[in-house]
Amino acid sequence: MAEKILMKGNEAIAHAAIRCGCDGYFGYPITPQSEIMETLMEEQPWETTGMVVLQAESETSSINMIYGGACCGKKVMTSSSSPGVSLMCEGLSYLAGAELPCLVVNVVRGGPGLGTIQPGQGDYFQAVKGGGHGDYKMVVLAPSSAQEMYDFVDLSFELAFKYRTPAMILADGVVGQMMETVELRPMKPRLTNEQIIEKYSSWATTGKTPGRKQNVVTSLALDSIIHEQLNNTLQAKYRKMEEDDVRFEEIMCDDAEHVIVAYGCMARICESTVEMARKEGIKLGLLRPITLFPFPTNEINRLVPQLKTMMSVELSAGQMVEDVRLAVNGRIPVNFFGRLGGIVPSPDEVFEAFKKAINK
Amino acid sequence: MKEEIIIAGFGGQGVLSMGKILAYSGIMQGQEVTWMPSYGPEMRGGTANVTVILSDKKISSPILSKFDTAIILNQQSMDKFEDGVKPGGLLIYDPNGITRHPKRKDINVCTIAAVDLSAELGNSKAYNMVVLGAFLSKKPIVNLENVIKGLKKSIPERHHSLIPMNEQAIKVGMEKIQVINSL
């Protein structure tokens, strides 16, 4: 087995980027994710794999650098935290419209506005419902450990290229700042220019060669018929993601009468809550969505008949709970518990809130 | 085995690095670990704390409200975390600068005069290792050999010449801990 190294979730993202063959990182520092670019700068991958690491002059600039890199079929990424990701939303919409693959990491802090640098999950709507304008979706993955921060970098790129769509890792201040052991996966080399031409020359601007049609990457289509077709293509991709790429984890759900739905750091905290409930003889389980889009709607549907209640637990005023309620569709009560302002509740605080909700 | 620890004091006392060395020692001993710091605008002189969990099994929540052990190194942290020690748990503190000593009778309380002891050692930076030694004498959850291995992992190689001094500081802490309340 490979050596396990103690590192922060943020550091894991940086090491994973280098080791999965990422071509370029463009970013701008912001707490609580600055360790991502700091680690990349320390590791100096431009000397080893040839990966570019560049501090842009703003988040707006970094997302547009990504647009440029993605047009060329390169594996490119950025990272930021909530206010910075808001600045990137215009770019994300353009990337989705132009069908470009890329990775954006959002280590979420409390909002709105400048908010707080403490952990939050208030960017759920922004990540899964749009953020930018127009009918688009991104693949959104929610890690809950340093190892998943590492593993989801490669997975995000895989899904981003599979669907030619932006992918987002929606983390939070806890998962970013916490140190845990991480096992580094085997090194993957970056693709050569020849390999990129071979794989992506049907759409990427890799340089026109005789006999190949000119590739135009744009999100602009002034002809309404063509533009509706583009939208239909996007929607078909999103339906395919919902069929093939939903990911989730279940803990003690087999005999559960109540289920907590939580992602990211809150899933870890609620896992302890489930252990507490089981000690008191309450049949509580945990459903942890790993992909927030596509959302595990079918799995919630499957669980509902055996359940008395569900409860969404978030560091927000209640965002994912709306998707849980859409899936449950009024069949059982769906409760909510959340804290705001960067406050992270402990497992016993969640347990108290759960007991209060089911005894109402 | 599962040990849930909060280490709290001033930034600059080595609170976060003590937690990191403890976590690395746990890894050397084959345990699962998490290290969750308070992070924020605090710099040297502000408050800092870190929650460290060492366990034989997979760790679920890295965020806790109750602790097996609280290691407390300033008054603000005493006010904040004395109540967080589980009944029967352990509170270790450095009396330097403490004006309100712990009142609880349902926990084990020990002191370690680490400011004075590290000054006697001639290196105030060994402060946190004296405290770590005191903790390990009461809760030998990792052995000294693995702590030294953990130190080597968490200290940059250019500073490895300081490891014998750190080891000595740990031993001083183990020896000089004083029991105030024992259950």
C-alpha cells in the first residue's frame, strides 16, 4: 500500500492536480482555500510535469484563462471560495454554453457578500441551480474527507471530459482546512499535444490540419433554431448524467425509519449523530449525496416507503432540503436543521434538533 | 481506543504544531487521525485551538463539543473549554497567566509549568513539547518512539538537529506534571 500522508484537504487538491495530469491552474487567493495555490507554488510542477500555475489578477481573469485553456483541449482548473466563485459565474455560463470541460473548486465560506471566512454550505443553489445565466448545469461533487478532496480532482476531470461540461468540487471550510491521512494515487502523465489532437480534434481548437473542418468554440448562436438545438443538446447531456452518474453513500439505511440527508463536512458530523441515535435504539440512517448534481432523487424515492421522516442538515438556511422535498413529493415530513454565520454544529446539537423535529 | 483532544491557547505557543506532531505520532502507530484547527484572522497573540482525534477505527465527526482531554494554555481557553471535558476526562493546563483555576471535581486535573520548564531548558520554543510530554505521561496513547518518528515527519529536515532537544523537553514534561485533582 502507498504511504499515507497527513495533509489538509486543500493541499490534497493541489497534489491530486499535479498527479492526475492537469495542464494548468489559474487562481486568485482567498480564505479558506489559499493553501491550494500555495501548495502548487511550493511543488513547482512546471519543473516536473510541465503544468502551468499562474496567479491571475482576479477571479474573473482566472475563469477566462480557463476558458482559453479548455478551448485547446487542455485539462485546466481554478479554485476559489464563495465571493470569488460569484465573480466566476459569468464565465461558468459561457463554459457550459460552449460545452467546455474544466474543474472549478469552491471551498465554501459563509455568505452572503464578504460574509465570514468560516465554513458554509450556502452556495448549494449557486452550484446546482446555475449561478450564471441560462439553462445550464455542472457536475457537482461534494467531498467529505481529505482523501475525497484528492480523489475527486481526477474524477471531476473524467466527468468533465466525458460530458464536455464544467465540473465543480463543492467543498467547505472544514474539509479544506482539516488534516487527515491521504493516500497518493499513481502518477498519470499529462497528455501530449498529439494525444490531445487524437482525442479531442472533433471539437477543440488544436490547429486546423488539411482535411479537417474548422472548429469554432462559442456559446453564441443568433439563429434561434440553431440555438434551441444547442440547448436541447445540453439538456440531453444533463438527463444522461442523471441516468448514469449519480453517486451517493448510505450509512445504516437498510432498516432505517428516519434518514438524515447531509453532504460535505455535515455528513461526517451527522454520521456521529447516527451512531448516537443507534445507541438509544432509534433507527436513524444517513444518505450522503456525493454528486449534488445529478442529485440522488431516485434513491430518496426508493427509501421513502420504509421511512417515517427525513431531515436535511446543512450549513445554510435550507437549500438542499428543497431538492429532498421535490424527491419526497409530500409523502413523508421532510425536516430541516441548519446553522449559519460559519457556525458548525456538533453531532449532539444535530441529535437534539433531530429528536425535537420527530417529536413535534 | 479513541481519544478526542482539544488543545487551546495563544497563537505562537505551538498549539497547532503540537496537534500536528500528535497526529503524525498516531499515524506512525497505525491509528486513524483527524486534525481540525480553528482558522481565522488570529495571528500571534490571538487565540488558537485544534481538535485532534486518534482512533483505532474510522473517524466520523471531526467537530466535537465534548472531549476526553483538554490541554489549556491561556485563560480565554479555560473559560471556553473547561465545561467541554467529559466527566471522568482529563484537563491539563499551564498555570502561567491563569487567574481562574478549574473548579470541576468530576474530572482529572493536572498542571504543567511549561513556561518555566522550557525557560530552564534554555529554549522557550520547546514549550509545546513539554506540554505534550505531560499529556503523554497521563495518556500514553502513542509511545515515545512513534512521537519521535512523528516529529521527524512534521519538522522540516533542516531542523532535524533540534529533535534531541525536543525529546528532552518531552521527557521533562512527563516527569514534572503535577496532579491537582485525581478521581
